[in-house]
Amino acid sequence: MSVLARLDHVTRRFGDVLAVDDVSLDIHSGSILGLLGPNGAGKSTVLTMLQGLRRPSSGTVSLFGGSPGDYRMRQKLGGTPQETALPPTLRVGEVIDFVGRHFETPLSTAAVAEEFGLAELLKRQTGALSGGQKRRLSVALAFVGQPRLVLLDEPTTGLDVDARRTLWDAVRRQHERGATVVVTSHYLEEIEALAERVVVMGHGRVIADDTVTAVINQVSLRQVRLVTDQPDRVNGLPGVVGHEQADDGATTFYASDSDRLIGELVRSGIPFSGLTVRGATLEEAFLTLTGATDAPTAQKEMNR
């Protein structure tokens, strides 16, 4: 597999905010790569640098062996940002036609509409579309030029479950026809459904780069919340990967196997009360894995 895009020790700052911190990443042809992480992880910033919309503060970004700032390289690139401004008075078919004329071998408007379920909307003005319909159109536009590489930033935001799955099916079909796809999401289910390789980002850094199964095993944590006067002893029990002290005196422990932890806790004789167990959110899992459960929620990505 050839390398279509590469980040080599890339850092990006916005003033005092470190959005991307020494990231190295290769995107290989023929793959679907999932960029997974909580809000503020740096995912969108990585995509904007690959698109040539921003330059790294240090390090290098290459696209098809050239610069992302070179329009000739971007001719082979498609993308959908988190928020897309569509001309409200243009009809859906006109928007697809307009975008297609920027590429040498675009798909026909009819083919794009059929693939992404837009056939009945071609004569409707984009300003009259629902949020979900606008999102489908935005994703469809990323594939109009038959690009070699497509960057999809949170592609199913605002869609219901059925619409998300329909869009996933369309993306898979485009991949089968030759498109390499990078998709960002903070939905584990979405990355699991689409990606073959997963890169996990947290606080601007790559904290995991592996198969879907390996990443799921790493972030599928449980929260065990209890009150104890010996939290350090509990934190030393097998399976605990981090803990967080609450203002009400309770402590939340993160564990990959909550049943084992509770068994070890009972056998240890450590006094406790108020035991509750629930699944950790993806963001909580990431913060725990990076040793930052006591850190405030990361700032939203600088994707304006």
C-alpha cells in the first residue's frame, strides 16, 4: 500500500493552546482510517492541515507526495468539515453540479443523488433542507470528484440512527470503489462500523494506533464508584487503571473488569460503602488512559 498522506512530527499551536502535539501518522491507500477521541483531542485540526487550510507550527504535512497547499494535490482530495455552509437559494442538483465542475472526472449528479439518497431532493433549495438532509448532501459532495482520499469530519452529526447507518453503507460502497477514507468521530460505534485501523487521539497526541478490536479493548472501561477512607489501596488492586476523587467524598475507579475489581475489593477487606457501577463514557476512558482524569475537559478543537 502506498502512503497518500503523512504527518511527520507535526505540532500545531493556537496562541497558548497546543491543539496537536508531535503527531506522526501515515495514511495508506485502500484503507478506512478512524480518528477517534473526545472533543478537543485534535482530530479536526489534523484534517484541516491535511486539507491545506492550516499550516503546522512545526513538522511537515504531505499530501500525495506534495504540499497540501498545492491545488493540484487537492484535486485528488475530498472532504466534509463538521459544519458546511450551503448556498441557501441553490437547488441540491445545482450544488452537486457546481462542485463537480471543479474536478476532471466527476460523478454525474444523478449517480451522486442515487448513492446518497438525494434523488427526491434535487430540485429543492438547500435552505429548505432539514439538518440531516444538509449533512447527507455535505458528505455526498466529498465524493463528487471521485477522489483518491476523502476526509470526513464527524460525518453523521445530527443524524438519527437509521440515517447514520444509511450513510455508513454509502461510505463503504465508495471505499469498495477505490476511495481511501479518513473519518473522525467521538462515537465508538461509528468507528467500529466503518474503520479497519483506528488512531486514538487525546490532548493533541496519538495515544493508540491499532486495529478496531485492540482499541475497543483498551477504551472499554467501567466506572466503580464508592466511598472509602483507603482509596490508594483500592487503586492498587488488579485491573484499576485510574481513579478520580469527587467533592462529595466518593472515589471513582476505572477498571477494564469491574467484576474482578469488586471481587478483589471484597477479599482485600478494605472498608467501603455506596458501591455503584456503570460504563465509562468514551471521553472518560480516554482521559483515564492518558492519566488525566483530574484534568478539566479539553478545550473544543480550533476548527473555526
